[in-house]
Amino acid sequence: SSGINAEYGEKCYMAPLLPLLLLLLVQPGGAADFHDPTKITKIAFASCSHQDREQPLWGEIARWDPDYFLWLGDAVYTDTRIRPFSWKRPSIARYAEQLHKMKHSPGYQGFQSRRTKILGVWDDHDYGVNDGGASDPIYASAVQDMFLDFLNEPDNSPRRSRKGLYGSYLFGSGSHTVKLILLDPRSQLDRSTQSVLGAEQWAWLDKELKSDPTTLTILGTGLPLLTDRSYLDKWLLYPMERERLLGLLSRRPNTII
């Protein structure tokens, strides 16, 4: 698989957008943040989309006509590469400019006009810096709101009041219910303590995995969980956190990572 730009990134399985404000209901019961009672059959996902490069895959993704499309990190490269493996964090103004450039790029703009709903979470480059972690809370809060605007997240979304982009969704009903859990492995990442999610997000995840029994559960995280590639920032660099996550997931049947 590849990124949206074909040659640029690594993760890519795809699909397109209508404003979420009209399509998802804040979940009144259970743990999930939102519930879309419509039965779904296709979910596509991708990452690694550079706004300044050709993006030839949107037409191909649209051809598959998925119900939902998930951004799983690096939807935009907001930081600036100074040299290989060295990046400069953007100002808040530049961050906003790069999101705007991507959202209004011809291929992606056309993709958003289709029926497919778009959800997502960030990784490092759309958070603000290569391999980035917890940073200035004023900066983190500002870019979080901007990124949620990029996703057309509803104004009343619980994701707007949290420290971090994590969130959960239920699709369908009865035996056709699917749960989606999106983790934020960036905004609370603290290398000094080897903590990836932070106490609040861990407590939230534990609750999410114990509630809303579903036929299938999908967990999305921009920080690679299963890879051992040496040049990537990954969960394997935080072994205690990784084992904790895998342990929690083992208790919930039929979970896809």
C-alpha cells in the first residue's frame, strides 16, 4: 500500500465527505461519542497526503464508493523539512494555511462532495512536527480545533472539549453494529515517562472497550502498532504502553487494528 500521493507515504486503503454535523448524532446512551444507525458495508482508510504533491488516488478511492473514509495520520504535512529527518514546527498561521490548501485541493475537494463521510485522527505531521509529542498547551489546543474544523467535526462533538483528538463511533444497529475507536497517540505523548496516551485517554479507552458490544470493532492509531521498521516512530518504542494496549484489545473479540 502507499500514501495518497502514491510515492510519498506508507498507509493507504481508501474512500469521501458530507459535513458530519448532518450525519452523526451525539450518542445519548452507551460509551460511544456518536451513532450513525445506517448499516455500513465499506470503510476505507489512508494516510500520508502531502498537499503540495500530486494526489492521483482520489478517483480510484471514489470508484469503490465506501460508506466512510478514515484519515489515520498525516492527512497534511504542516511542518517544514529542513533536511532529512529534521523538521520545523509550523506557526499557527502556517498550520491553518496548510490545512486550507489540502482541504481545497482539486482532487480532495471533489472527493468531499460525494456521499462518503470522512472521519480521522492525526499523527505527527498533521499534529505539527515529525515524531512530535506533548507540547505547549496553547499551541496544542489551537491546532486541535483547526484539525477538527478540517474534518468538519460537529461543534458539539466531545472531541472538541478533550485534551486530544480521540473519539468513538457506532455504525449500524443490532447484529450489524460496528464500533470505531480512534486514538490520539501524539498530543499526550511524553517520552520522558514513556507514556503514549496519558491517564485520561487510557481511562476513556478502557471504558470504550468494555461497552457497546458489537459484531466488529475497529481501532485506528496513526502511530504504527505492529511494525518494527527501524526508521519509524512506533508503539514498539514504548513497550509497556504497547503491551498495555494489546492486553486491553485481547479482551474485546473481533477487533481489527
